[in-house]
Amino acid sequence: MSTLLHLIGFLQPAGELSLKDYAVTGFFIISSVIFFIFLQLLGTRLFEKIKESGHIGPRLFAITILSIGIVGTFFSCFISNGEASLVLGFASGVALWTALGDIPEQMDWISPLSRKAVAFFIPTLLIWSVGLLLLKSIPEALFGALGYPVWVWGIHLTRARVLSKWGPTSPAAIILILMMATIGGCALALGIVRGTPFSGIISGVIFAVAMWSALEIVWERGMANQPWKGR
């Protein structure tokens, strides 16, 4: 249990906080959200350009991003500051997800609608969760780095399969939007309660991921109504 408590320790109140602490945290939250969205848009544009070079370019890009994620995860385990270590591990997890999940999906190497995707996700989630609870000697940053791709893949699987089975205008899609909004709101609240730049960064990224997923469903709902026919 100590590993779990250390991993989510940035969510615990940091003690006596001033208005300045909350303002700094809010600044890092907003900056993290903006930076995450900027990276998403920039990465999409860059990847589209790379795809034009054929299959070699995307593979090299994926290997480069994967290498960055692995190196970042390795060094995050040796940072003495627990919050800074977790943030670097979290950022490395973003790179790992991009290389192992996002790019392969864009290249049609994997599909969230495949049964194999679910069969791979469930044991991976169980292994990560059991390891988080039982293994005390593994650095929290490592769990943060591995946890990001696991949970983002889970959110992505859920959204894709809900939209595929019930559609974007279904009650299930509405419930999923509300769940994503709740996750985003709780992340912001807990990050502010902790009142540090590191908690602001992590909560900002969680908020961005959750709201990005919710907005994708909202976009699908709008497209399902075929607004172009009203012109």
C-alpha cells in the first residue's frame, strides 16, 4: 500500500498554502493544458507529413519517440524529488503511448475495435494494478510512465467501442461524456488542493486527456446530425 500512497501523494494537501501557491498551481495547470493540446496538434501535423514519405518514416518516428520515452522513464527513477520524478515519468508515458498506441493506430497496425485490443488491455491493466499495490521496491515514476499508456488506451478503447456499438447520440455516449468531465474536474480540484507546480502539471494533463476524449464524442455527435445538410 505504501507504493500506492506515494504514487498519489501529489494529490494530498501540501500543508499551509498561500494565495500565491494556488496561483502558481493554476498557472501550471493552464500551461499544461495548452501545451498538451499544442503537442497533439503539432504531432498530428508532423506525422501526416512523415506519412507521405511511406512506411519507413512513421516507423523511424515511432522508434525515436519510443526511445525518448524509455530514456525518460529510466532517468525519472533516479530523481530524488518525488513529484519531479513522477512528472518526468508521466511525460515519458506520453511518449510511450504515442509510440506504442497512437502511431500504430494511425497506421492501421492496431484497432481499438479488435478483440485482441481488449484481450491485451485487461491483463495489462491487472498486472499494472497488482504491481502498484504489491511491489514496494519499484519507483513510483515507473508506475506513472506505464500507467499513462495503460489508462489512456483504456479510455480510448471504451470511447471507440461505445461509439461503434451505440453511437455518439446514445445514452451510453452521454454517460461517457459525463464520466470524462468528472475525471477532468476531479483532476483539477485535486491538483489545486496539493498546490504545487508538479501537481498542476499532472492534473492539467489528466484534465486535457479527459476533456479531449469528451470533446471527441461531442464532435461525433455533431457530425452524426449531418449539419452540412442544413445548408
